[in-house]
Amino acid sequence: MSQLLETIYESLRELVASSIIILPAIITALIIIMLTRFFAQFAQEVATKVGKKTIHSKSLQLLLAKTSYVAAWVVGSLMAAVIAFPGLQLGDIIATLGLSSVAIGFAFQDIFKNFLAGILLLLQEPFRISDQVIIGDYEGTVEHIDIRTTQIRTYTGEQVLLPNSTVFTSAVQVRTAFSSRRTDLGVGVDYNTPLPETSELLQQIISDVDGVLDNPPPEIDLVSFGDSSIDFVVRYWTLPQQEEVQRIQTKAIVAIKKAFDQANISIPYPIRTLYYYDQQKFNDYFPISGTEEDKP
């Protein structure tokens, strides 16, 4: 019994002795981890400032800042692991990461997929920060591209977070990709309206609206014979931002209505013509000239 207790005592003494030996290394590793947090933030701030001075694209500035932050954490974590476990070599760490990459990949495939998609979005720049886009059922202004999500602010003031992989694989309509954007405004006039004069009037009205661009010039097209009107389409170009498009469209509608009232040009209401007939004089089975004797 005494021999068993002595064995246990020796084991505990060796464990305590080894713990005391590695304790400084563990404390040093913890200090490195804490310092890595501040160093990563510092590296991100420096990369942000350098990016603003040297890189024009906001997306690439963001990518540089995030890459610096992640790289600082990777370096700090590796240093802490090597110091905490002196027998652990960098080659062993790489081999361990290689063996566990398959399991990690299956466990975090969505995270990695969104992360890689976010990097590709920042590098390829199909759209930029502050662009107005339509992605699926969502429309708004791109405010931020994170490691996992793309943040959109809708025109109604709501925030939408879309996974980067969804954004990368979806059709994206960028409404502010170019310096101008066209609006097609439909206008219907009465069938008795002189069309050439009306077309010239519409051309003059839309050209005088403040905010309508001269190049490309506005166009007035006759497009169809409607049920109660002959239909024009007024095509004009403005700055591409949604608020600018809506503001100028309102001004164009007000100007057209005012000018039409002054020129006595009517914008007709929908008209339906109804025909009434006497059921006694029409029969789906017998001719009109038929008599009661002709009936079976």
C-alpha cells in the first residue's frame, strides 16, 4: 500500500514539476495572444490609412484592411502555439492543418464559401460601396461588404444582409454603374389630338425640366393605339441615383400636365363602349323571322 502511495506521490510531483516548467511558456503565449489582438487592430488601422492614400477603390481598401487583420491573427496564433509547446515545430502545425482541413472544410463550408466570395467581390468589383443595386428581391444602396455578408440599405430605410455566396452567384443589376440613366414615361392623348404638334410640345417640355440631361437628348416616341388613347413614351436621361430619378420624374409629370391643360390637350380616362339589345328579338336557336309555329 505504501508503495502505491509513493508511486502516486512521485507522479504528482513530476506533474507539478512539469507544469511549473511550462508555466512561463503558457503565460508568454497568453500574453502574445492578448498583444495580437491589439496588433491586429493596429495593423488594420494602418492598412486602412495606407489604402486610402494609395488605392482609389474603396472595395480594395476594405480588402487590404481585412487581409492585414487576419494575417496578424494568424502570425500571432502560430507564435503563441510554438512558444506554449516548445516541441511543436512549424512543420508539425502545417501538417496538422493539412490533415484536419477536410473535416474543417465540411464543418465550415458555408463560412469559407462566403469568405471566398467576399474576397472575389472585393477584387472583381462588380459593384462598389455606395452603388445602388438590385439583387434578387432586394433593391437599395450597398453600404458594406463584410467577410460573410454584403450589407444593403433599402430605399425604405431597412437593412438587408445577403450572404456573399448568394450575391456572387446571383444576377446583380447595378443602377449606378454609369453616369446617366434613362427613364421611360408613358403619356396618353385623345384620338382627336394632332400628333406632330403634341410630339413637339412634349419635346420642349421635357427639355426644359431641370435635371434632364442634354446628352443623350430626350426622345419622344409614338408606341401604340390604346383602348382610349394614342400612347407616347417620353424617354429622357438623368443622373443614375434613385432619388434623382424620382425627383425629376415628378417634375416631368407636373410640367406635362400643366402644359397639356394650357394647350387644351386631354389625357383621356379609360373608355368602354357597351351595346344593349332586346333579348326578345334575338335567339341562339331560331332565326329572327321564326314564329311560334316553327318551334318544336
